[in-house]
Amino acid sequence: MATNVQDVHILLVNQNPDNRRILAETLRTAGFRRLTETADGRNAARVLRRERIDLLITDVDIAPLDGWRLGRMVRSGIFLCDASIPLILVATTWCERIAETTAREFGFDAVIPLERYRELPATLKDCLNTPRTAARKPTLLVVEDFPDNAQLAERILQPRFTVEVATDGRSGLDAWLRHRHDLVLLDVMLPGLSGQQVLQGILREHPDQPVVIMTAHGTMELAEELMMEGAADFITKPFTPDALRRVTEIAARREDYLLSNKQFAARVESLRESREAYRAISQAHQHLLDSLSTVVLELDGEGRLHFLNHAWERLTGYTVAESLGRPLSDFRDDGNEADWQIYQNRLQMLTCGNFRECALELRLRHHEGHAVWVDGRFDAMTGADGSRSVSACLDDITRRKKALAELEHLAMHDTLTGLFNRHYFGHAIKQMAALSKRGQGHHALLYLDLDHFKVINDSFGHYHGDLVLKQVAELLSRRLRRSDVLCRLGGDEYAILLANTELSQALEIADEFRDLIQHLDCRIEEQVAEISCSMGVAELDGSANRPEDYLKQADIALYVAKSRGRNRIHVYDPADRESDELRRNLDWVRKVRKAIAGQGLKFHFQPILHIASGEISHYEALLRLQLPEEGEIAPKDFIPALEQAGEMALLDHWVIHQAIVLLGRYPELRKLAVNLSAQAFDDNGILPLVENLLIEQGVKPERIVFELTETASLDNIPAAQQMIVRLQQLGCGFAVDDFGTGFSTFNYLKEFPADSIKVDGTFIRNLTHDPVNLALVRSIQEVARTLGKATIAEFVETAEDFETLRSLGIDFAQGYYIGRPAPIEAWSFSTSARH
């Protein structure tokens, strides 16, 4: 037989010309080219006698023959074709079970109802590629303890069934459980398990199993009982061969009869209900369509609305009556002409047969004027008369479109202020830098930072800080031109791209912004928060290799402005003396900010010993910066950079916050000393920060001591005095650190309201062998005692120096001899000294 579908010679027999045409087109489309068509069984037989056919497709009704008999004739080998060619029945009317059973009896390979004709090519290929096997005989289990009866039944039924014999009830039930025979011939009277028990065991597993009871005349009542329990039939012994064949044949087909009867009954009932409920079904379909949220519509060949369900009214606000007969494009929303042009092109292709289906998103206009987005799925249809139309389903996706628009907005905008964000700024500056590179206009970048904004955050809380950021954003937005771009880069930093703006004009705009912010009436909790800003200006002149270089230039210019007193504007100039130093300082500021955010800034604790009692009085928290590449960095390496960049408030606030939180977490840590910078005295946020944290963490004020370096304090004595007095009123302690290193030390000491004085370590080293240091320390101790201040000696590294300090009357000692600085986990905060 040919294996290439193009070479397979098919005989198609069907007396209905329309059905024959549909089947032939389906086969040719699938690649079957050699088709011989005929309308009846007589002509089919003639073709089979004179031509070698590879495959037969027939209906049942092909008078004067029928399809079954034609198939039987093929299988008998009387025609020119091979007797084993595939036989396919495509039935116009059929009952599933009868068709399958009859096909099996007459040697057909497959049965397909006409309505499933599209499955025909796949079925043909399966039949051609699968070798035909002989039909399986049904299996029969004979359970009979009398050998003569068992042998007789086996001999009579073996031509029709594959027979297995069991001689008692137990073996019979076991055999059935293993093989699940198609039919069981069961004697009533059996040794061991009775026939009734075997029947019950079988029907428990398979209630529809056909079982024929063999019974003697004396056990007819039992046979009747077994029939009531579910046996299919019975036969009395002794039986004749014809009687046995007849009863087993009927029983073997019992399931086919029962199922076929159910199928026929169901079809009759379905037809009856269809006739009775035709109008009700039609109305229900219409009701179903109207209750759908999806718009279902039909367009004629001209694109006019031919059918609509009521979901259209809910979607668009237009009634079905006023919409029918109008093109769908009459309801389009303005502003998306490109989408509707695509719709018109696709509609033409659908109605011309070039497309079978397509999907489009379209924007309609609601009757009340707002836009409605729909997801449309369009399918081409061909009517019985050959006319073409289009069916479609429209789903409302307006919410989804709005959600996508909101996501796109969030991706490009700052959630707090509504301004463009850093991500959008990156795109905008690339475009503007590219224009500058091509010589298309002069542009400028303003990099704006609010001065001492952290004070507002720490003093009034982040909620009020956010309100200030929003006020500034609104203020700047009102002044912008349509071509300008305002972005919030993060924190209190804003970037403004000024398109087509000369540098002189950019400076005027920057000065206007600075003046607006300086005079902003910012009231928080009945207090006026004074704010100002510093700005760095970079000219986008096409000279930078990368767009981000302009941002770096503006960043450096910003820090020049801050270093020169804040509330200033500075234009980037590579010749600025501060530039190199500012770059380094700026780099340190970024590292410290990153370390704070990533927990890279930590405290190490060093004990301070009360010399007279020999007990630890308190600890000093010493700052340590841990960087991934550089390792541990000493404060002397990064604090000067922060001071010069004007960013010490960042560190001061972190130190205060961390110290008070630790005191709250470790109640056994009796007292802790921390260092503040000189810039802390100009920071109005220090006092409220300390007050709020002490209350929040439940820490007594006397547990914290603030240390100020003598030189830092002397730079701003009035501010230092005021700060110390106010915090002392809370109960906090103060110490002058590195005492003796500043000028006019003893003149100012009597005016400086500190509780204790820390003698600078340069005087303590080699104290025993340096008479000058010895005299200075003795003098500091005497003056401090006269003023009622305690003394703390730093850098105590030897027992000899420690004993000398004791003899001089110094109150406290700190240094490696007492204990080296270590992380908090290394201390138990006991009062015993580590030396």
C-alpha cells in the first residue's frame, strides 16, 4: 500500500452531493489527491472490480447496497483491492455504541460522524500507518465443577469466544479478578464459594458485568434470585448447543443493547425537547448574550453593525437600536487614528478572505464623552449563500490600560512629589546632551540641594520633612517653562534641565529659584522652618564625553557653593581651587552615606577607669568606618573631608541616634561618652533630636556624655555655651576633649560650662620622663579642681604613667593600659578594669 498521502487511491462513496463535496475538499486540503467519488453502492462495486483502491470511505446508506455489506465484500477478497485495506465509515446518522459494535463486526477500522469530518484526514493517516490486526474475540469465563458440562460449553463456544474454565467458586472469582472477562457462565451449585457468592463478588467490582447463570430445574428459585441480584440471563441444564449459543450471544451483546437503548432514548428525548423548547432556547441564548460583560457583535461585509448584545449599551452608553446599521468606526475616540486605520485594513482583509481572525486594541468614545479601551477579537464568517461577515468580541480593558499607564508613570516619577525621578532624568539628560553634541541649542543643568534639610527631618520628623519637599517641588514646578525638566533625584536633591537656555539666563533662573525657596513660608507645628538651598550649575555645551559627566560637574559645583557658605549658586569651572579637594571630599561623603545605609559605620568601646576606686566609670564610643575595599578607616581620615564638605551634621546625627539607641538596648551600660563636631553648634536639630530619642528609648539623660574638642569649642564659644547649657538642663554630661591643644586654654576654661576635662594624649605619653608634660598636666589638674571639673587622662599606656597620674590627683584614666577599643559584643560592661 502507498505510504505517501498523495499516492493513496481513495474511493469516496456518499449519496449526498453536498456531504461528498465537503469530504472531498477536506481530503484534498490535507494532501490526498487521488480521489474517486461515487454516489451509490452499485457504482462503488464497479470501481472496486476494475481499479486498485487503497482506502474506502463510505456512508451507511448507499442504496442498493449499504456500507456494512460493501465493507463485508471488501473483506471477503472478491475485489481487485487488497482485502485488508482501511475501511472508514462516515455516518450521517448514527448511534455511537451500535456504530462501534457493527463496525467491529463488519471489519471497519474507524467510524466518524459527519459533523466531525475535520477529523477525517488524521484518522486516515492513523489507519494507513498502523498495521491492521485481526479482531479480538470476546473472552468467556466458564465456572463449572462438573467436567463434562465444562468441556461441552468450551467446545460449543470456542469458535465465538476465547474460553477459560474454572472448576470451583474461589478459582473462578480469582480468574475473573485477574482477567475481567467479557462474559461469565456461572454454575449455581459450586464447591467452596457458591455461585451466589461468586456473583456478588463480581458485581461488587463491576456492577454491569454480564453473567449467565447455569441452573438445574431444582434450583430455579435460586436462579430467579440471582437474576434479581444482577445476573444477565440463565440457562437450564442440560442445555442444547443452540440454546447455549443463543443465550451467550444475547448476554455478550447485552451491554451494547443497554447502552444503545440509552443513547437512542437520549436522542429521542433531546429531539423532543428541541422541538418543544426551540423558542425558549433562542430566548435563553439572547438572554445569555445580553448578560455577558463581553460585547458580542457581527459586522456585515461593509463593516456595519448587524448584531449587538446589550453589553454594548453598558460599554458605550449607546442603545442597540441607534447603533445597528452604523460602522463600528463611527464610535471611535479622537486621537488614535493610527489604530483605527489598522482596523480598517484588517476588516478589509477579513471580509476578502485574506485573514481568518485578528486581534486589536481600540479606543471607543462613550456616549458621555470619556474614552473606553477595548480588546477586540475578530473572526471571518461565510454564510450559506457565500456572503462574508465578521463576528467579534469586545472586552473592556479600560482599567487595565489605566493601571499600565499608572505603572509607566510610577517608573518615571517620584512617588512623594510627583516630579520626574532619577530614571527619567537619565533619559532626559541623554537627549539634551545629544542635542548639544550636534550643536542644536544651548542647555543648562541646575543641581539644587536644600541646606541643612536633615535638621528639619530630625527635629520635626520625616512626615513634616516630606511636606517640605512637596512644597519645594510645587514651588519650582510653578516657575518652570514647558520645555524645562524638573526631577527629584532623591532625598533633598533636585535637578532642573533648562532647554535652549544660555548660561547667563540659567543663572538668573537659578537665582530666582534660590530666592523663592529662601522666602518660602514653611510652617511646621506653629513654628517657622527656615530653609535655603545651594545650587551647582553646569553648561551642556557638547564638550562632555558622557551625559552623566554634566551631572558630576553640577555636583562638584554644588559642593563648591556649599563650602563657600551655602545659600549660594556656583557655576562649574575646572579651574576652581576647591575642585580637586571637593572631589575627594565628595567621594568621602558618598562613602559615609553608603556606610550608614549599609551598616558599615560602627562604634568600638573603650573603658574609662575611675582611678581612686579602680572601677570602670563609663565607656567612650569611638567611631570606625568599614569599607569593602579599603577595610577599616580611622576617623582622622574621613572626618576632615566631611567637615570641609559641610556634611558633619550627617555624622553627628548618626552618632547621637546610635548612642542613645544602644543605651536603651543595653541598660547595664551605665554611661557612654560620644564626640560631637564643631558644626553641631550651628545645628538647631541637635537639641530636639536628643530630647526625642531619650524619651523614645527610655534612657536617662545622665547616662550620656557629649565630648567636644577644645579647638572646636573655641571656634564658637557663645554657641557652645548655649548648646551645653541647654543640654545640661536635660541632665546630659559634657567633657572638653583634647584639652591643652587650643590657644588661650586657661583664659577660656573658666567660662566654658563643661563637667570634665580630657587631657590631650600628647601630654600623657612619656609623662614620667618629660618634666614639661608633667608640669602641664599638674597645672591642668590644679586649674580643673579649682573650677570644680573632673579630669580624664587619655592615652594611658603604661603602669608607670598610670601611677604618676594617680599621684597627680587625676580622676580618670583611659588608654590601652586600661583597655583597648573593641566592638560592643566584647564587653560585659562590668566595673572591673582590664589591665
